[in-house]
Amino acid sequence: MSTLQQSVEREAAAAHEAVPRLADALVTAALAIAADRVTKRRGSILAANDADVAGAAGDLDSGALDRLRLDEPGLEAIEAQLHELSALPPLEREIGSWRLSNGLEVSERRIPIGVVGANFEARPNVAVDVAGQLLKSLNGAVLRTGGAALGTVTVLVDEVLRPALAEAGLPPETVGLVRSPDREGARVLVSLPRLVPLVILRGSGETTATLARHAAEQGVRTLAHAEGGGVLYAAASADLRKVEAIVEASLDRLGVCNRLNLLLVDRAAAAAVLGRVVPLLARLGIEPRGTERARAHADMAPLDVRLGHEWANDPERVATVSVDVVEGPEEAAAIANSETSALAATIVCEDKAVAQLFLERYRGTAAFWQAPTRFTDGFALTGAPETGINVDWVPGPRGPVTYRDLWLRQYRVVGDGTQSR
């Protein structure tokens, strides 16, 4: 067994031992204390982050460096989020209860998972986001970040989260950390089914997909999306002003998974919609790339990748949107289901029946009508920060995952000693 594997297993085992001591009131206190410690330890946090940014300057692109960098407003946002999370109500443990004809009292309950792992890109704020969500759901955590952010995340764990847990009367080792920049640490984390049965994989691309496949081989479940990308379908009855507004609102940030990635336009409205949207994209500095069907209605570069290609993960061409023309809402929904990750899609139209048809046919995690897919976010939709977004096609939490989703179902049954089958 390698030294790295031994280290990760120690962190996981310590968190596993600590979980039974978690209680809602103590976690609420710990999160509030952690928020205050962000302010008290801001000098250490920012110094570590400066060192991380300097060390990564030659290795990461500008977008990744921006996500790595923490500043005073960023720390204030982390502090505010911890206070908000502390103030949110604890998870309701009892879902429902009933009495059987034989006298058995049955209740359906939510119980903690145990220890949940989290592998995320070099974004230090995610360490606090995820750890806070896991603690709020009374689960332990083992965090693993990209090597570029390890210095900052180590300070956040060792000088903010763990001391806050200890001050609240909880075991500090409830939050563990993979303390190596080696990428093998992620593979180890998804290889411990008895200690870490579930791992949250944040980030997109083949690396995440490969980790998810390895986890499945090891018997570890994952909550992950290897791809994202929002879809906008402009139907035949779409109001052109709304199309323009929603397109623009969907492209306020380019390096995020819920931005506009694929524009589908109904053939009946193609000339009018593309006549307005193509110049708008040019003004926004976005290049449209179209299929043959789309290029028959507007001048644009040919699409040279698959239709669902996620431009947010293409640093060289991130300012790009794919465009296609479709025959109606059913084809639009079918393309969104089969050609993309099914993260999110929106329809812009004035015909309620058409909107309902599209929404019923689309099977993704978030379906919108007259609103941008940028709202596919746990805090925006539910008021709770998210651990990530899950796009699995199996039962379980889909879409933005918050502390309200991180539980196992248990049936609790009480008899009087007379029941038998």
C-alpha cells in the first residue's frame, strides 16, 4: 500500500469514526464559528492563496487562475455563505409514518450517508461550500482539490473548519483532506467503498468521466457531471425581444456549465430569430457555429465538433455557441436529451401548449420556460448552496445537490411483540 493511499485512508477512517457524534445544534454552531474564523484567519488564507496563484501562473489559463484566486470580497462571500448555511433549518428526518393493519408502526426516515468524498477543481471556495453542505446533512467529508489550490484549501480546513468543529464540541477530523497534489489522490478517494461510499465529482471533461468509471469499478457511487452546457430552443411563436434578452442573460459568464451552449431554432422562425441573434452574438464577442440547416438561414462558421460539444471546457474557443435548426419542439427536446449532458434547457415561446410539450419531452435536470439556464444552481433555485450538479439518468438526487439531498432512506418499524408473518 502506497504512502498516499495510507494517508487518504487515515483521513477517511478518522472522519468515519467522528460521524456518529454529529448533531444538528452542534453543526449549526460550528458553521457560525467557521464563518467568524474566515475573517479572523483572512491573513493566512490570502497569503496561502497568493502563493498558490504564483505557483500556478505558468500552468493554468486565465479563467482557471481567476477561479483559483481569492480576494477580500471572495472571503466575505464565503463568510456570508457559512452564516446563511448555519441559519438554514436542519434536514427534516421523518418523511412520513403510518400504521399497518397488524399494528406495526412504520416511519420513513432520512439518515446520514456517513462519509462523503468530494473531488473538485482548483477553486478554494468549493472546499467550504461542500464541507458545509456535508456537515449540515450530518455527514463527514474527505476533500480533494486540484494541486494548484492545495495550500489555500489546507488553511481553510486546518485553520477554519477543523478548529470551528472543535470549538463547537465536535471531532475536528470530521472534515478530512487529501494532503497531496498528486492526481492519484483522486483515484484513491474513489476506491474506498466501505469508508467513503459516495464521492461528489465537481468539474467537467474526460478527467471527471474517467474518475466516475473508476469509482463504479470499485463499488463507489458518484454524484457528477462530466459535461454541462445549457440549451435554448426558440420556438415558432418566440417573442424576438425575449429571445435576445435570454440569450444575453445566458452568456454573462462563459466558463460555467449552465451557460448557453447550444441554440436550437424552429425552422418556421429561423430567419427572424437568427437575423436578430447572430448580430447580438457578434456584439457580445461570441462566435456562432452552425450546422448545415442553420447556415442555410444565416451566415456563420460551420460547426466542426459534435452538436453537444461543451464550449466552456474549450479554453481556446470558449466564446462560441453551437446553432441548429429543428422542425419543432419534439425534435428540439430529442436533441437536448441525446446530444447534450441534459443539464438544462429552456424554451422561449408564447404558445403554452408548445411549451408544455417541450417541457414534458425534455428529461434533463432543469427545464425552463422564458428563463435562462444560468439559474441551474442550488442557491439560486433552493436558497441553499450546492455541492455540485448531478446529471445521472438513475433514481436519486438530480440537478443541483444541496444538504437536503444527502441522505439515505430508512424504514423504522415498531411492534409490540405479537406480530408475525
